[in-house]
Amino acid sequence: MFYSFVRVRQLEQRSLVMDLQKFLIENRQKLVEKWIAEVIATYSADSEKFFKDTKDPFANPVGSTIKRSIDLLFTQVIKQKMDPAAVNEALDPIVRLRAVQELTPSRAISFIISIKHLFRKALNKHRQDKSVECFLEEVALNADELILIAFDIYGKCREKIYLLRINQAKNSLKKLLVKKEIICEIPDINPESQV
């Protein structure tokens, strides 16, 4: 008796999982578009309009990067176990892009959190099903993991930007000091060229 109950429950859970997979296949494009809209909404109204209206990837590289990255991230966030290489491939371009823009760190990666809300809203009427609730928990855990990875990428990008700025300031100061004859520039001597 107990065995048959467990077996029926497993079959019910498999059918619910299949329903979830069917739901994701049927609604994937709509959910991806909503997520892209959430990302684009973090920009100014003019930029938002441009990103939505300009379809040419060469005329709109930012919008193209956002769309490509979100599409790849969606594929990863719905998996039980995300592929680290695919996650980095998807996250790196969009986080790099947002790291050089005038966004705070929290705002730069806030787009990841919105996927949790999109799925909760889309699956709200099915939340009483255990498999749906488990799926939403997995999505939330994956989104949290994406946030941590995004913070690492963002930090490395900002560090590189600051190092470039420091080097640029050093070179500018050196050129100014040479120009004002406060210091003189000593040419590099290559020992092989004197032979």
C-alpha cells in the first residue's frame, strides 16, 4: 500500500515537472522578453527607447549584448545545475558593459534579481504545487549564485578601470613634468642594439 502511494506520488511529480517543462517551452520567449525589458528599464527613457527600437546589432551594440546575455542566462537559470562556463560566457559581457556605465554596483547587477519576480508572477496560480515551489526555489538559488558571480566580474572590471585611470594620470603627469623641464626623460637602452 505504502509503495503504491509513493509510486503514484513520484508519477504525479514527474507529470508536474513535465508540465513545468512544457510551460517553460511555451512561455520561454515571453519570459525572456520581459526580463530584457526589466534590464532595459534601468536606463534612461531615451536609451530605453533606442535599445527597444533599434534592431541592428551594429547600430545598437548595447541592446544586442543585453538581449544575447539575457537569453543565455535564462537557459542557465532554469537548470537544476548551471554550467559555470556558460554562466560566465553569458554574464561577462553584460556585467562588463554595466561596469563602465554610470551605475552603482547594486543597480548594475540588479537585473538578475528580477528573474525571481518574473517566475513568481508567471507561476503564481500554481504555487500550491510542490514541484512548482521547488522549481521557484531552484531559480532563486541560481539567481543568487548569478549575483555572486556578477559581483566578482563587476569588481574585476572596476579594478581594471581604476588601474587604467591611474596609469593614464601617471603618464599625463610625467609628460607635464618633462614638458616643464622639471624632469628629463631617459631613453630606454636596449643592450642588444649597441652590439
